[in-house]
Amino acid sequence: MTSIAPVQAVSAGTGISVSGTSTITVTNTGDLSNTNEIQTIDTFEINSNTLRASLSSDGQAFKTVSLAAYLDNTDSQVVDTLIIHPIH
């Protein structure tokens, strides 16, 4: 095992606690609920060339994404020869 120099200073972001000197303990001190992270989509639709989506009970209006960049007309196909073989 290789020895490395000890950490001199450690800082943590919101909801994280770091403690200890020779043994470091990192603890989640933030929201510990395992049920409030469940999200339900209440709006998910395409209107014209715009996707509209929103989450239920988040207090936000739906967000939109333009799909116009994907309208490259590659789905427009022209058949010049059509041969149908009877099923035997």
C-alpha cells in the first residue's frame, strides 16, 4: 500500500457533512426522504412542432422544446415500383 499525504482541509456542499481527523466520515445531512424524489409527469404532448412537458405539483408551468430542427422530411418516401406477390 502506498502512503499519501493527509488531507489538510475538506469542504462540503449543502447537505453534506465531513468530520474526523485520522478517519474521515462523510454524512448526508440534507433531505433524507426517499419518497419526495418520486416525480410524475402531468403534461407530455406534442402540439404542432413543439414538445410540452411538466411535472405534477411542482408549481411550474410546462416547459417547451421546439422539434422544428428534426423536420428534415426524411420520412417522405416515394415508391416508384411496387410488386405484391400472392401468398401461397
